[in-house]
Amino acid sequence: MLRYLLKTLLQMNLFTDSIRNPHNGSDIYYNESLPSFNATLLEWGNFSSSFNNSTRHRLEDSAPRIVEHPSDLIVSKGEPATLNCKAEGRPTPIIEWYKDGERVDTDREDPRSHRMLLPSGALFFLRIVHGRRSKPDEGVYVCVARNYLGEAVSRNASLEVATGTLSPPPSLFTPPHPPQLPSAVITLSGPLTHCPISVTRRPRPR
């Protein structure tokens, strides 16, 4: 609306840099120290339009919020792993990861790093590094999403490195036991009878 009004005023030639003599049309006054009013009004019109567009975009912006939180992991040494994190907001939030309160360096800071920050915001480990003295990957992780309106922090997620060999889960199938047959029992009835038995010894052959 303001731009339309300014354009109408310019067409009516209400703003000039000089005052002309109505009799012969010559300039009777000209102030060289003042800029052109016409150019100034056009600049203000363009500024007003861009300011309105910028204000509208800022009203549509929103602070970050976490829509997918990372989960706890138990991973074997040398295996790959992924901690998921996804955030929404306008402008698109920038996601950073922290382990035990310290910022995690990824391949974006060090191309040789085994940790990669994926476009989705997830933290991907090419392999889990774990030793007796150095345990750089084991710990409690959080992801933080930021834009100019604020920040959002995810829930904690622990990454543990499995030690030793994991035993296989117990089998759900148990073979049936063979049926037990009843044992035979012989019972003697009646009085006991003594039977004399004669034993004859044979000489050994020579």
C-alpha cells in the first residue's frame, strides 16, 4: 500500500528538486545540497517491501524441537553403530553431539575421524574403538539442535561396549524325555526250601 501511494505521488510530480518560473519555465531556485526526492522515495518503497517480506518470514520461523531421540546401545568392539537424532524447526536447526558433557568431533571437523554426522542428524560410528586404557566411544550421549530462536536437547543415550563373548540365547525347544518303563519285580511266596547241592571237583589235566 505504501509503495503504491509513493508511486502515485511520483506520477503527479509533487516532489521536485527545483522551483520553476511559471512565466518562462526557467529555474528560479535550485538546492544542490538536497538529494533527489524521487530517487529517495523509490528507495524507501523498495526497503518497505523487503522489510515486510522479511517480517513475514520471521513470523513463520520456529524454535527447534527433537522429534526422534537416540536410544541406548550395546555394541561389540570394532563393529559399526548409529545413534539416531532428528530435529525440526525453521530455519533448519544445526545438530551437534555431546558425550559426557563434551562436544563430539566428527568427520566435519576431522576428515580422518571414525565418527560421521549424517544429514539426518544421526551420529554414525564406522567402528567402535575400545581398549584397556582408551575408551573414546563409550559414554552417555545427547544431541543438541540449534537455530537463532533457541535450542533443544535430546534425552540421554548410553553407548556400552560388550566385553567378552556373548553367550547365545537359550533354546526355546526342549526335547521330550523318553518314557520310563516300569521295572520288573519278582516276588517269591511260600516257605523256603533247602535243596542240597553236591559239588564234584575234577582234577586238572596235566
